[in-house]
Amino acid sequence: MNILILGGGGREHALAWATLQNPKCDRLIVAPGNAGIAQIAECASLDIEDGSAVAAFADEESIGLVIVGPEAPLAAGVADRLRDAGIAVFGPSAAAAQLEASKAFTKDVCDACGAPTAAWSRFTDASAAKAYVSAQGAPIVVKADGLAAGKGVVVAEDIASAHAAIDDMFGGAFGDAGAEIVIEEFLEGEEASFFVLCDGEDVLPIGTAQDHKRVGEGDTGPNTGGMGAYSPAPVMTESVIERALDEIVRATVAEMARRGTPFQGVLYAGLMIKDGAPKLMEYNVRFGDPECQALMLRLGAQAFDLMHAAAEGRLSEMQVNWAEDHAMTVVLAATGYPGSYEKGQPIGGLDALPETSFEMMFHAGTKKVDGQVVSAGGRVLNATARGATLAEARDRAYALADTVDWPGGFLRHDIGWRALT
């Protein structure tokens, strides 16, 4: 089968790596890809948010399955255009992608199906939003309603910070994503990521993870797209998983089907767990980044079979074969990230890196210039490893990171600290 993956980050490198492990993969194209992906697959120049262009390309290249990596093409309706053209696609319709593209939409769905989540209210006016915050008190959470590349959420420790966040969002800090905002109750507990495949009707849990959003050691400093992650998440016990499936995921999938917008793809539930009870903080409609890197290393070749089954409505036939292992990914980022940073810095040591089923360096923001791999983003490399224990996975991941010669980069040295201390 010929397979097309849309995207060019660390998540897509991990998806490409796992897909290539599967004997069903005859040819793999990734658009646009990156320097690391180009070493294992064909890369194509394509506007991945133009559904008609993607469908035409998939038809020309005899693609049997399209795997959509990022959220923007899904919100733009690329999966709809592919389905209209009779091309199998892993990813939800634009209507179903609203579970990520609109915080208010997700809250409405949760209210309709009784899924436990934080108390909330929506606003299109700054003065009304500020009055609500003043009445509720702090800490409180302020979110841009639309897609903001994972950065449109502010956990305000005091009322002044919440008011400032409201002004920023309505002032255009997140573009059109902040035209409407959602203000939520602050939830206490431990965060975890729960990944479930859906085919519109059936659901299949495929893994748990915990990530580190803050840029600094000890989970301090500003939020980022993620500085590292590990799988599985210790807080996601069997009983918590069952409650999350029954009370949140299945309830949501049933409600989406009832609305005539069945969800098909991966549903990533960001949960807050307190006293064994999960509450939904947010949904994403694609794999998390960098959680995907840890998950794919654990799943290997079966990941493609599971995604293919979800795309074709065959999840009821499938099961996940888990090894009793752990995986960790450590992000190497450009100095200055998540603020301003330099691009185009040469990165050495990559040719000597091991690439096995136990350790992989996934590229995120890289490109090749005159034969040299250089940085091309804020999060640049993902040192990913697995082991029989989380400590073993950590040691392998950091040993992999240490082989990289990149003076312009930095990493956190404490990924997994909550689970390892």
C-alpha cells in the first residue's frame, strides 16, 4: 500500500517510523516532512491545508491511506475532501474536529452528554469576562476558543493576571482564535494524556502518557508545546482508564454520532485526575507532540494496522498488543524557545546516532541546507527511547541526547521527575 502522512514535525517523524515497520507499507510519502523524515521516506511539497490539492495528489500517487498529523488540516476540512474523493483517511471531519478547534463546542458536548469537566462560561466581550473573573476569583483558567498552536491557555494565579490574559486574547495575541474566549474553573489534581482510536462508533484505547509543558526544570516557566513526555502514565490506573472511557470518551463519541458528526481518528483526552476521578480538561483530535513519539516507539508496526482499522470502521476487530515497557522522549529546543530564537544553526553528531526499536532521534524542526542538518524551529529534536523501566528509558533517552553537537540548543534534565521520585 502507498501511504501519505501530512505534517513535518516530530509527531509525523514518529508516525512515519512506525508505519515503515509494517510490511503493508510499500511506499511512504510525507508532506512536507523534515530533514529526519527525508532519510526514511519521500518528502513532497504540498499545501496540506488545501483539501482539493491533497486529494488530487493522493489520487495521482495511488495513495491507499492518508494519515493527517496536525490539527490545522483537519479543521480546514482536508479529511472531508479525501473522503469525498473515496480516499481512506485517518482523521476526523471538520465538523468533528471542532472538539479541538473550539473550546466552547467541546464544553457544549460535555454538557450534553454529562462528561465531567470544569465549570465554564464563554465570552465575546472583555468587560463581561473580567467581571466574571472578579466574581469567581483565582486561580482561574482563560482559554482562546480556537486553535492557537497549543499556546492559547493561561492558568492565572490571580485576578490581575486573568484580566491581562483576557486583554491579550481579545487584543489579537492569538489572532482569530481569541475572538471568543472560554473561562474555566481551575482543576486540582494530576494531569495525564489518554489516547483513544475511534471509527465513528467503536473506541479502542491505545495508550497513556504524561508530558511536561513548562520550559524550565521542576515544571517552571512559560508553557511550551511540550519539552518531553513519557508513557505509560502511572496515574492512569485500570480503574481510572475505565472511568475515563465510560464517563468521558464513550459519552462524547456517542454524542458526536447523535449529532450526525461521528468522530473517526484519534481522540486525545487531556485529563485531570483527583482521588481516582478523571475530569476532561480538553480534547485534541490528533496525536500529542511529543507524546506521540513515546507511544509510537512502544506500539511499533501495529500502530499502522490500528490507524488503518479506525479509518475503515473496523476497530471492533482490533486489539492492542502491549509490551510491559516504558518510553520517554526528551525535547531538544532552540535557546530562547518559547520566545524568540535563532534558526539555521548547524547540528552535528546526528550521523552517529543509533536507530533501533529501543532508541530513535525523531526530528521536529530541522531542514537540510548544503548537506548540513540545521535547526528550523523552536522544538528541534526528540531523543526517544524505551526500556523495561522508566528509569532505563530515561537513561537511554538522555544518552541519545548527549551525542548531539548543538551549542545553540537546550533541554530539560528532569523529564519524568514526578514518576521517578
